[in-house]
Amino acid sequence: MMEGAPKIHEEGPLEYIPEGADLSPEKTRSPDGELAFIIHKGGREEKPNEDRVVIDTRRNQYASVDGMGGEKNGARAAQILAEEIYKGFALGMAPKDIQDKAHARMQTENVGGACYMAFEIDGDKLRAFGAGDVELAVFRDTEVPFKSIPDQGEDPGQVSNAVSARSAGEVRPYEFDLVGGDRVIAGSDGFWEQFASKEEVASLVAGASAGEAVKILNTEAMRRQKAKGGYKDNLNIIVKDFTGSAPEAYTKTKSEKIEPVSVETAEERTGILSKIKGWFGKKFGSGEKEAGVAPEGAFDWSRVVADERIQAKIAGALVSKDYRILAKNEVDAPNASFSRDQALKDIATGKIDAARRAELLGHIKTPFTNEEESNNPQKLFASVMEYEGEIYSMPKLLAELAGHSGESLTSEMLGDMVRQYPDPIMLHDRVEQALASYARKAKSIEEAEYYKQFVRVTLWQVYGKRQEYAEQMELMEAEAGTAYAELAANTNNCQLEIMQATRAEEIFPVMEERVEEILREFQERYAREGRVFDESILYDQDFVDARYHDEVVVLGADRSAELTGVHGWGRSELANMDLDSLARVLGRPLDREKLRKYPYGVE
């Protein structure tokens, strides 16, 4: 498996997979059965993998994506479509709107196109939609009661419908009623083309588990590709076994999911989360208290609580119109309900205590038994995370945590996630994963804090003003705490928090070593190209910010995953970020011509 590639794990879901890497078969449990998938280059080692998959076991939503375009960058087109499918699923957008947004981005970046098949399982209902020759079929032992219709042209290998820079394509929707024991398989044409029929596929994997089925199908597809001589194609396979209806906690949440919304509504909701991102993303400043930022750099939850309109928007941003709430002392009553408007008003105005807030938001399984527990943020947080089967959402989580400004770990972790994941929709799911996983695994807070400080300080040194650092090194060693705080407050190249003075002696040597390593890499790269590296670019504000955002992910992806137990996209996310997105993240325009001369982290 490629270094840093995402992994499926038992305790949490996976977002879309952006890396064009060969992935070994991965499997996990989804709410109603086993899931397994694989992505393989199929012998095309010399070119980027143009296949992607979307895996979201919390929402029971999946997609197989196959890029096309050759010189027009089919890998990038597949990446864009995978991102829009993932975000569209999260927002409940209509399939046509998802394709329209992907088409607009492909047109802007002038890339090729992609085919896809997306599907979700809601109760016993399979709903799918797609465009192109990515196919889906339902298997019942050796029978095939349902299969999609590929959009193929008259000539072999020709596709008559796809999402591309030229066209948004047409949506082909499907619905099918599943029964316990059914198996859903979706995959790209690199997989399906190796088999004469869906019935042949059924006979090969009848009786095998989902994980075994993926291995069998991938091995046989690769064997047949090689037998064809010069034929090579990427492939991906998703196998989803359906054992029956999902557990009650899951179906309850699914029934409350948002209905499909228009692009305008989706953009409005994205804007709300962007505001949240903006609060966390403020630079450290001069030490004076800025709006939304506490003096020590932590997020000031009290300002959110004080603003009724913002609080109500956060609480209701992604909640369905049929907002069902468990009434107090009737938590297990299936029909218990509460006025959504009244609930939001209570939350916004702070008229409910911590325990009542948690109950209204549907987070905890049983109410607290005494006043001491209800006023204990740590106890409340632990109870929320212990609720098996609950699917968290950013609005619910923020509304709950808004009353606990003293929960420093949570606010800092959210701040880190915001800085690493500029897209608000993907951010909100990443935050949920990190917090839930962190609570379950009970990792060392001290260890996590130390690592975060290490990454921030290292990056400040790499992209900060090296001369300023050198001149103040003696002072910093002598008065580590005070000097470092002053320097950090005046350095806005990175969103930096004050490092604990006791760690200074351990950090400084690593900082210098990393600086020299980065400079050597740049100089060697330019030497190979017959150019002279202009070191002054390291101090340029545009370049500094661009490289900072990229390097955070590269340095932190693996270690962050180890600390939090959350594995997912990271290394390629910012490498693929376009300049418009980066400018939005930074909140200011960029010198495009200058940045294109130094392709480190942006296109």
C-alpha cells in the first residue's frame, strides 16, 4: 500500500480516496453488512491512477469513479467528481446538481472527464445514479436480479455519456428493493470488461465473504488483463453485502437526514460552515483579543453562544425539516418529539442546561441522573461519544460544545482540522471522525498537544523569516517562554500557537535540521533543471502561505492518523488545490504568475 494512503478501519468511516494509488483489499462493517473495496492501477504503472472511490459507511453511501482524458488529466477529473459526489451526498443534493458542479470545476481547470456510479442503501431500498460505463449489479447467490445499463457508444471502449469539461452529462437513476443476503457490486470498466457476463461474476464469488469476493475478482480481472497482452486499465471494485435492515439507531438517523436541496441552498449551508472555519482560521494576531479568538489563541465559544442568530444557524444548518427530538425522560420512546423551532430557540438563547441540550440534540442514550453530571463537560462529552450507532453532524456537535468554552482539547482539535481541510463539508466530517475516534481510543492529550506544537513550530521555521529567527535564537534560548511568545505573536506566516517553553530545547535542533533539508531539496531540484533557486521566495507571503498549507498535511498526515486513529485523504488534497480555492482559504488574492513559477503545493 502506498505510504500515507487511506485505510479502512473498524472504528470509523472513510471519506473519498483521492490518491491514485494501488490499494490492497480493504474491508469494514457498514450498518447493515460487510463492505470491501479495492483500487488497482491494472498494470498502468507509468501513468497516474484515474480511478477513485467514495466510501461513507455512516451514511451508507458509496461511489465508483473512473476518470478519462489522457493528456487532459483524467485523474484530476476523477478527483473533482469524487469530491463533488462526497459533498453532494453530505448535503443531500440532487444528482443533477452534483454533476453540474463537477462539470463547472472541470471546465474551469480544463481537464478531461469521468464516469461514475453512486449508490446508497436506505432501509431495504437501493438508490443509485450515474453516468457512463461504470456499472452496478445486485447478486442473489448465482442470480442477478438487477443490473445497471452502461452508457456506451457504437465503437468498443467509447462512452456516450460522462461528466466532463464539455458537458455535465445526463443522470441515469435506478431504484431496487433489496432482501437480506443480497450483494451489491459496483466497479469501473477496467473490472467489468474482463468478464463475459454478470452471471459469470456471480458464480465466481457465490458463498464468499465481501473481502474474499474482492480478492477473487481483482485477481481474476488482473489475470485476464495480462492474458490480453497490451491491454491495461485501472480498475476499482466495491462489494457491499446487505444482511437486512440497519440497526435502529442507524435507521432513526437516516430517517432524519436532509432532503435533496438546490445548489443555492447547498451553497448557503456551505457558507455557514465557512463562517465557522473563518473563526478558527484567524491568525494569532498581536496578543490582543480579536473577535472570536481568546488571548491564548483558543476559540472563544462564548461569543457563539451570545449570538442567537449564529447559534440557531449552526444548530439547524444541516438538520432536516422534520427535526425529531427525544423528549426529556422519554429518551427510549420511539414517537417522542419536540418542536424544532422551540428547540433551536432554547439552544440559541441558552435557556437549557447542558444535559437538556444534549438530549434535545439526540446525542445521548440516557439522561443524566444528577446535577453534578450535567454540569461536567468531560462527562457530557464522554456520554455523547459512547452512544453507539449515532451519526454526528457538525451543527449538533458545535451546538453541544458551544456551552463548554473550557474544553480546550476540543477547540484546538477543531482548529487544527479547519486549517488542514479548507473545504467546509469535508471538514465537518473530518472533525466528527477525529473527535469520536479520539474519545474512544483515549489517546494521550499530552502526546497529541506536543505533536501539534512540533508541527506548527517546524513549519514556522521553514517558512518564517529565517534571518529574524537567527537573530533572536540566543534570546529565545535564554528566555524561551517570553521570547517565543513575542515572536509567535508577530509571525503571521503560520497560524501559530505558543509552544510550551519546556519543549524549546527539544524543538530547536529539529527546526534547523528541517530548514536545511527543505532548502537542499529546493536547490537540488533547481540544479537538475539548470536553474538557480532564489531563496528569497521563502520569505514571500504568497509562497509562505501556499507551502504552509501543503506541508502541514505532508508532515502531519501519518502521525495525526496514529494519534487520533483517523485515516483519510491528506497528502494530495492541497497538492491538487487550485489557486482560487487557496485564495479563499487565505482570504486574500494571490499573485498567480509568481506562484506558477514555483510549483510547490499549488497548481
